Amino acid sequence: MLWSMLKALIFVAATALLAIGATYLLEIGDVALITVAGREFVLTPFVSVLLALAALVLVWILMRLTGLIVAGIRFLNGDETALTRYFNRRSEKRGFEALSDSILALAAGEGHLAIRKAERAAKLLARPEVTNLLIAQGAEMAGDKARATEAFKALVQDERTRFVGVRGLLQQKLAAGDTDTALKLAEKALALRPKNADMQDTLLRLQAQYEDWAGARATLNAKLRSGTLPRDVHKRRDAVLALADAREALADGQIARATELAKSANRQSPSLVPAAVMAARMSIAEGKAKQAASVIQKAWGLAPHPDLAAAFAEIVPEETPEARIKRFRPLLKQHQGHREARLLEAELQIAAKEFDEARKALGSLAQDEPDARSLTVMAAIERGEGGEDRLVRAWLAKAVTASRGPQWLCEACGHVHAEWRPTCTHCDGFDTLHWAVPPQSEAALQGPEQMLPLIVGALDGPSPAAVETPETVATPQQTAPFEPMVEPVSDEDTLTLGPEFRIDDEEDASKGADAVQAARGVN
């Protein structure tokens, strides 16, 4: 509004000035006499100004005509003129329209149409960095891999689009399973764009897949320097790589290097259970029992795990069950009530033949969180206390169909691993394994779960005599496959309550031993 008023004021002022100037010129009485070809012309000041303005307009028209004539001559000589620029603008407009149509076709999932429009745009526009990319994406969408490869290679030739071309070829090689070529392309792409997070992750995953731990650690450090990885995540993943490198060194007989790497991994990530276990075992091998115990206790305080208990038991392999219970007290006190601590104490008490204490330690875990391990421990307690065989078999029957409990589970694809690995064997995901209970289909186990009580006995059944009636007992052919679950352990064998506990298979402990040995066979 203010600007409109200002323009109006300027126009009024200019008009007023022109009127004043014209009036002044008309009031001047002086005249000029000009003689042309013998004729005299009388010029007043006002007429003189008008003639001067007319002369200026005439000169401008003459200059434009001269320029037009020069442009015509240049056009005849093949030089660019306004005429060619007109046609170029028209061609450029059509080219951008084709380019827009190609982008819209890609968004609509019409790969062949996107290719045709991009080819048309390539003829009308000198923008190969855009049109080649659209052709490549359209060819990928249409399933024309050869055409897409050709377009990506064309992008590689241009310095501006070289990274895009290399990345496109890399994705093709990954899809085709050619990881050797993909690794080389990933290295080249990262050299072109060192701070590209996607290329860093891709190269890291490929290096881990090829067990190039040193190269993977260098890539991880590059991610940290570029700011694409938080420092705490870097420490965790660097610990994973150091642990993997330590395992490889140990397999190659490089004990000193393996020890250094394992301890480094444990320092960087104390909660990484496999690193703590390996560091503790390397310390045990060096005769540093206190150092090993400290590592295990710190890791157990962060996250209780059965592997930690196994490594803690290895510190003093030859000790009585009573002494072992006393030595394990610091671990048990850190997480009182934790599922793993309760199971650990129950197994320790079973090894010491303190079945009442084992039942107290286990509590209602077998009923509230039933899995193969808790149900097995319950079967051992029943057998150790002199319970009926049908009850022991019933607990073992439930263990057959129960969840296996926490396992190393890939959080990316859900694949279960028997032991920890730096990469998932199913999806090649790096540092994706975590200790968790995998999902289990109840429908898949409903049939066996209903049949097993008929075969081995029920928890809530009548007396043993009633269980042995023909109406409730299966035929010998049905029971035969399950007999090994209750076969006694030989005198030479050692009772195993997990990898960390051992007691002699004495005669007075045979009741608990039979159940646990059978359950380990089930697992």
C-alpha cells in the first residue's frame, strides 16, 4: 500500500515538472532562425526540445535496424542469433517437459515409460547427468539389468556423477551376490565420498563378512571421524571387531595378540558377554585368577548370563560344591531375584545335593516362566527329593515342548544362533545378535504338548497305579523313543548341570543326576 502511494506521488511530481518545464519554454520569447536550402525556419525553445527528442528516437530506431541487419548477415553465416535462441528455448521447454514426465513415470512405477521420456529428454537437453540417471532407474524398475548397467557406466564417465554410477553398480553386484566386486566398488565409492554414511555401512558390512577385521576397524574409525557414528556406539562395535580379531588370532596360535585384543574388547564394552568370557579365560590361562574374577563380576553386574557363570566356575575347576556355592555368593548377591541368578543358585544347590534349597532358589520360575532349563532343573529337584518317576517324566515332557529360553537372536532377521558371532549367518547383519527369547509358535507345539502327558505321565494325574492302567498308558512301542530320557548314568560318567558345574556321580546323588542328564539330552 505504501509503495503504491509512493509511485503515485512520483508520477504526479514528474508530470508537474514536465508541465512547469513546458510552460517555461513557451514563455521564453527568444527564437532561433535556421536557414535550410534558402528557406528560413523559426524555432522556439519548445519546438527545439521536441525536435531534439524526435532526433533521439530516430537515432535509436536506426541503431536497432542496423543491429537487425547485422544479425541477419550473421544468421546467413551460421552464427547464433535470436532466431536460433528461440528454437533452442522451445527445444529446452519440450526437454524439461519430457524430463518431468520421466520423473512422474518413475514415481508411478512405470519403468518403460520413464526410459522413453528420459531418452526424449536426452535428445532435447544437454543434461546427461540427469537423463542417464533416470534411464538407469527406469531400467532397474523394468528389470532391464543390462540397460541399467550401461547407464550406470555412462554416469561413471562423468566426474559429477561418478559416485552415483559406482553406487548403482555396487547395488547391482550386491543384488547379484557378487560380493567380491561389490567390496572393491564400495572401497572406490568411499574414496569418492569419504563421509557418505551409507557407503561406510556397506563397506563395513562387507569387510565383516569377509572377516577383514583390521579394515573394518579402519572404516569404523572413519565413521567416527566423519561424525556419522556416536562415540558410545563406536566403542561397542569396535569391541565386537576386536573380539572377532582376537578369536581369529587365537585360532592361528597367536596367544599374546589374542589376549591383548580380548582384553581391549572387554575394556571398551564391559557388557559384551563374549568379550568378558574370553578375557577372563585368557587371564585364567595366564594364572591371573583375581583378574578373571573381577572381569566376570563386572560383566555379571551389567547383564547376568550363563556363559559368565561357566567362565567363573573355570577359575577354580576342582572344588567341592559347598566351596563353589560360597565362591559364587558375590555374583548371586548382585542380582537377587533375577531369573539367571535363581537358576544359577538352584543348579549350585542341586550339585551340593541341597534339593530343598534348590527348590527355594527356583521358586515358581518353572510355573511362571517355563522353559527347557527351568523345567529340567525342576525335574532334577523332583528326582533328587525322591519324587515319583511319572512326575519327573512329566516335567521332562514339558521341557520337550517348552521354549529353549534366551538365545543369541539376530534382531534384524530373527535367526537363532547356537553361539555368539560378530555377523549374522543368515542376513550378514553386523553386530545384530543379542541375548533374548526367540518367538515360538504355540500352534506348532500344541499337538506334541497334548500327547506327551499320555506317554510319560501327567503332573496332576492320580496315583501311579492309576497311571499304569491301559486307558492312560501308551503302548511299549510308544514309550520306547522316550526311554533314554530316564536311563541311569554310568559310574564312570560325570553329572553335568550345565557347562559350569560338575559333581561326581555318586550313588546317593543318582536320583537328581538321572533327571538332569536326561534333560541335557533333550536340549
